[in-house]
Amino acid sequence: ETGVTQSPTHLIKTRGQQVTLRCSSQSGHNTVSWYQQALGQGPQFIFQYYREEENGRGNFPPRFSGLQFPNYSSELNVNALELDDSALYLCASSNSQLRGGPNTQYFGPGTRLTVL
Amino acid sequence: DQQVKQNSPSLSVQEGRISILNCDYTNSMFDYFLWYKKYPAEGPTFLISISSIKDKNEDGRFTVFLNKSAKHLSLHIVPSQPGDSAVYFCAASGGSNYKLTFGKGTLLTVNP
């Protein structure tokens, strides 16, 4: 069974640029969630995708957007990068039988984004 | 407004002893709670969870206790091992919420 994978591992961008992060969910999982983890903080929920539709969003501006594909893999896009976007971006997958139901999320290793 | 709080930034215990990590929450809608362990440069690893219909769940050396009236949960690790040294995050979800809300984490150090 393959776990959650993310690419790239590290990324350096400059302010104003755009970035795309990728995630492959664990085999058999239909739900993908994205989190941002700043230094010294717990992960903060960005949004979740269930069957290719956004299933909820945290307190992040519209320049954070996402996609989920038919194979349940996902992308996180961030436009107009700001210095405060520097963080570890985590993808988590789960298998939700019910939309919004309790689920255990399994995390990938993360992508470390640095914005200069 | 922090809905999940881990008030101890760090904890140090001796190998073989019990480690107790604590977590408090404020949102009464939370009904599912999880503990994750995180090593540097890795993503969080799921450890154990508990539903609000239970007050205890055990898995090997790990036990989670839930006190709903106090809105408090704890993770017990017995016996503690040096390999348990990591940051431990408490997380909660519930109601129509699908997201996990995390605490800031507690750094556990188990000394040989």
C-alpha cells in the first residue's frame, strides 16, 4: 500500500510568483486535505476536496486554490506569493464514507516553501 | 481564538517511565479526536484516535483518555522509549466540520 506522496520536497520562490504543489493520495482514499504549517505552529486547514469538489475551506484568501483529479491526486496553487506564505505545506488523504463525516487523515511528508 | 490548546510546549521523561501529554478544547461540536507524532522534516504520523462516545482507547503502548465534561484529553505512553522523542499534536474535528483543528504541539524528549 502506497502512502501519501508530495512533490516537490523543497521550493524557493520570490514574492509575486505563483507556485503549484502536488499530492498523490494513499491508495483507496477519496478525500484530500491541504494544511499550512508555520514554524512553531500546528497545521492550519486550507481546504479539502472530496470527489473532485471543494468540501470546505479554512481562513485563506482566494489566491490559494486547488484541484482534485479523477485518480484522487490533488494540486495546491498559490498566486501572488507573499513572504508570509513561507511554510511547510502538508497534504493529507482519507477515506470518507460520508461527506463531512469523521475521518482519520494520513499525511504526506510535506513541501517546504520559502518565499524570498 | 485557539480551539485546541496544548499548554505544555515541552516534556522530558526518563526511558521506561510514563509520558502524559495533555490537550484542552473549547468547541463543543468536536466529536472526534486524534493524536499525531511528528519528526523533523517529516509529515505528521497518525498515532491513535477516539470518538466522543468513548472515554478511553488503547493501542499497544498508547492510550488516549477523553473527559468530555472537562473538554480535556490526554495521551499516555507506557513505557516511554527514546524513539518516542518527537513533537506530538492533538487534533479535533466534528459536527459539520470535516477539517482537523490542531494544537501547537508538545515536544516530548525521552532520555535514555
